[in-house]
Amino acid sequence: MKQCPNCHEDIEDGFEICWKCNYSMTENQVLYFSDIDDGGRKLDCLRCGIPLKYSGNFKFHEGTNPGIFGNLFEIFMNRESFDLYICPKCGKVEFYTPLT
């Protein structure tokens, strides 16, 4: 194990980029990835005031297992999709309807 010089997080020997702060051991700098989807919103945590991180779009299903393992009438149940944002400091989770 080695330690990140930027955030002091433990990194396994086979990795050259810190999983926590994106510090590159080979380039000696923090890498910023512009192609990461941010969900189209710039939101701040209501508790901490720091930017929320987009965690992805999640689909939720009402009821038990859908399909052949669930009840036949669950096919007509409601399914919703939400964008999930997480505060990296306090762990607050917020759901938003996807932008269209």
C-alpha cells in the first residue's frame, strides 16, 4: 500500500490514481475529468453548503419483484426514475426528477 500525497488516503500498489481525490502519481497533479455526467444541475448541500455529487439515475419500482417472479398485476404498477445527488461531507442524499 502507498499513500496519496494530496489527501493521504491509502492506495493499493497497482493503482496510479487516488480513488478519493483523483491525484495522479505519474503526473503529480489532481486530474479533472470533464466527461463525467453531472446530471445537468449544480446543487449545493443545504446543510454544508458544498457542491453535491451526482451519483446517477436510479429507477424505482412499486411493489415486489417485477416480471415472471412477481405478481402479474405488478406490470401495471408505477415506475419512477430519479437523479441521485450525495453530499461528500455529511452524506445527505437528495432525489430530483431527471431533466428532459
